[in-house]
Amino acid sequence: MYINAMSKTTNLQQRIAAFVQLGNLMQHLSVSEKWPGFESGLTEDEYEQALREIEQQHIFNGWFTPDNIQKALTSWATLLQEKSLNDWVSSYNLQESSSLKTIAIICAGNIPMVGFHDILCTLITGNKAYIKLSSDDARLIPL
């Protein structure tokens, strides 16, 4: 899987805003709410499909119960808030660069979405991610 979701023209604040939107979606999905509307960034069908995918993860990995996935989504939703992200990145000297690097990420699969942190770190810095998902967690991150 190759992710270059952030183009060269996006700046750090735009990338943070994108992750904040993702955090909001994770929050909605973590509580299995009905479709919250277009503010989720998904259509009603896409949202319902995401909820079904979460419910079925235990078929592919017995440890990935809906409760464990909801805990992971809730944790990420809490961390993907604008203040949290700004506080985190302010600790580093992140400079916009015209030469992006491609970072290879090999994800573990023992905890739902455990590789998401590495992906976040890569994309928030403006780089590209080349990802090898674990066969035990090959559906949640793409979701």
C-alpha cells in the first residue's frame, strides 16, 4: 500500500486539519453511532459499511473484537484533536521541504491499528508512506 494523501502543496496546518477530521470520524465510529451526516466525510452507505467492517474484524483476527477496536478508535480520536496535534508537533522543528521522502513502514498486527502511529508520524511531517500491512490487521487502516 502506498499513501501520498498529502500533496507537496499541503502545509502542516492543512495536514493537522485532515487528521482532526479523521479523528472526528473515528470518534463517531467508536461509539457505533448512526450516520452523523456529511460532517463525517462519508456518505451514509460508506459509514454503514465502515461500521459493518468493524463488527466483522473478529472473523479475521480473534483478538479484534468490536470492544478492542472501539478502544483503539476512541484512543486515536482523543489524540487526533487540533490542540493535541499542535502541542505534539510544536516539540519538533518541522520545516516544510520540497523534497519529500518515502518512508517504508512494516506494520505489526497484534493490536488493532497498531501501525497507525507510524503512518501518522510519516504523513504529519509531509512525507510519503509505503506501507506493508500485517495480514492480521489488513483491513482497519485502509478503512
